Amino acid sequence: MGGFLGLVEPVVVIDTVGNSFFELALTLAVYNRTLEEAAGHSDEAQAQSSHFFLVHRTLACLLSLVSTVLLGRLSDRLGPRVLLVVPQVGSILGKCFLLFFLLFQLPLAVLYAGAAVYGLSGGAPAYWGGVVSLAALSSGRGRRSLKLNAVDFSSGVAGVIGGLVAGYIYQTGRSGVALTLTSLGLCFAGLLYSTFLLSYPVATVTPATRAPREAKLQDRKAVALLFSALVLFLMGVSGAENVLCLFVLKPPLNWDSVWCGYGRAATDAMYLSSFLGVLLLSRSLGDTALILLGIVSNCTGMAIMAFATHSWVYFLGRGIMMFACIPMPTIRAELSKILDAQLYGRVFGLLQSTLAVTEVVSIILFASVYPLTLGWFGGFSFLLSCAISYLSALPILYLNCRWTRQGYEAISGTDDTDN
């Protein structure tokens, strides 16, 4: 039982299902309101919804910068509990604003307040910084890539379940009220687990983790390269995925809540297939090849979805993206291997803040481009996503060549050391 209570995966599962319900309820609530205000004109509603989510997500991301680094420093002193619990409290409070919006027919601007509350609590950057820190502390160096991919796998399983069920729950209540209440209940359960049941390991420093000054300077360059790879990959993926949730609502796809749930499930299924890919291929390919495989898989599938005029084309693209979730956790695992364990909270907090800024820039870019291309080629944003994401392979290739010349095995799957 003690071993199970040391796993962060149950928290991730509960929270992901809750967030899956919330995201669908929020997307449909906003789109239905903008469609009503646009007198049924789909393109105008798409543009208004795109602008809303641009402001909403930008607000949450930017405000999270205020608190994430501070929470990361506190977590280095007090443990990763801080990075998990505080954002979960903010998430619950933020979701309450959607419930009020649905119950009392409030203006859309009310939802910005929910985003602000969530952002000030640390938001997704702090939460995932805590998850990654806890997962890294509870795994051996040789199995860290597998561990972090297992966390994403659990998130994917939860996302699939949430996506398959969310559309049906949405139809049982008035305009998403039941779905939002269910989301709040699940997130509250996750908060209780994180606060009272989950056990947190303590970071220890061994002589092997203490590197000389020269090695630390060298590692700092490697950290910058890994940061840049994550930034470029997220830059291409994040904005395109945000646009995609609107793309499927307009002609020619015209999805309803059930099909949106299926689409969400297909998206989250990529975590499952990515984990299986890591599990089966990590020893034979190594981390560099796995990261590159994930980049190619993501970009190829995204290019196919740019030309989706039927639902089966969309799902074909998702199928080809089966390894698209490998790069992010695998690069994070490589980052953890070159860091002192006592710096996890600070560095991963900084990383997640950097990724939050990247997400803001990506959302602004794609939310600006998407409305301009609706008249001639609505899938252009997804081709742009491919081009940007492919650039993330460059720092990985350079770093691998650099370490190979120096005789390192940092990006490889051969280290079997375990705790």
C-alpha cells in the first residue's frame, strides 16, 4: 500500500478526467454563446471563439509566471507537495466560474476571472512541474524516461475515458452544467488524494550527483539545448491543437458534443500508443531516435489533418500521430539526468514557466493566423505547425552529436541504474 501511495499517477488520472470534462464543457459553452451572438454565422462564431480562447489562455499562462517560480523554490525546500496542491486548489476555484456562467447566463468576460484565479495559483506550469519532480524523484536514472512516459500514459488513459464519456454527460444536463459539476467533483477528489494520501519522497544528494564546476557549466549548455527543443516542439503543437478544437466544429466536419468527445479520446489515445512505443522500442532505439520518431509522427499526422474534409481523415491523422507524445516526457527525463535532484523544483518550475510563455506565443500566433485563412484554406495552421515542430529536432541532433564526440551516453537507453 505504501508503494501505491508513492505513485503520482492516480492524481494525474483523476485530474485529467476532470480537466477533460471541463475543457469540453468550456469549449461548447463558449462556442454556443458566440454562435448565438453571431446569429448562427459559423465563421464569425469561430473567429470570436478563437479570440476568446486567445485571451483566456494567455491570461492563465502569463499570470502563472507570477507564482510558478516562487512555488518551485518553495518546493525545493518543502517538497513537491507545494507544486501539486496549490494549483489544484486554484483549478477548482477557476472551474467554479464556468458553473456560475452556465447557471446564471453571465457574460463571457466572467470566464476570464476563472482563468486569472487558476493562473495565480500556478496553473498548469506549477502542477506539471510538481508531477515531473515527483516522478523523477521516485525513479532511478536508468528508468526515468520510462517513468515519465508512464505518467503521460496514465494521463492518456484518463483522457480517453474522459473523452468517451464527456459528450454523453454533456447531453444529460442543461448546457453542460452536469459535466461541469462532475469535473469539479473529480478535481476535488484529486486534491484530497494529493493532500492527505500521497507520500512525497525527499531529494537526496549523493557524491555521484555533485559535478565539478566545469561539468556544471557544460551541463548548463545542455540544459539550454533541451529547453530550446521543448520550446520549439510545443510552439508548433500547442497553438495548432487549440485551433483544432474549433476546426472540427465548423463545416465540413460539423461535430456535435459526442463526436468532440471521440476526438478528444483519439487525441489522448496518443499517450497510450506513445507509452507502448517507449516500452517496446527504448532499448533498441535509444532516447534520441525515440524523440525524433515522435517529432516525425506528430508532424506527419498534423499535415494529414490539414486536409480533413471527412471525420475518417481526422482519425487517420490521429492514428499516424501515435508516437507524438514521446518527445516531451523523454526530453524532460534527459533534463533530469543532468540536474542535481535538489534543483528539480526550481528548474522544472522554470521550464514549465518557459513553456507557458511558449504556449502564449503559440496561441497568439495560431489564433491570429487561423481566422485569416478560413476563407481560402482552413488547414493552413496545421501545416505551419509541422514546419515549426520539425525545427525541434535540430537541438536534439546537435546535442547528441556533441555528447557522442565527448563519449557521453546521456541521450541513450542503455543506462540501467535504478534506485
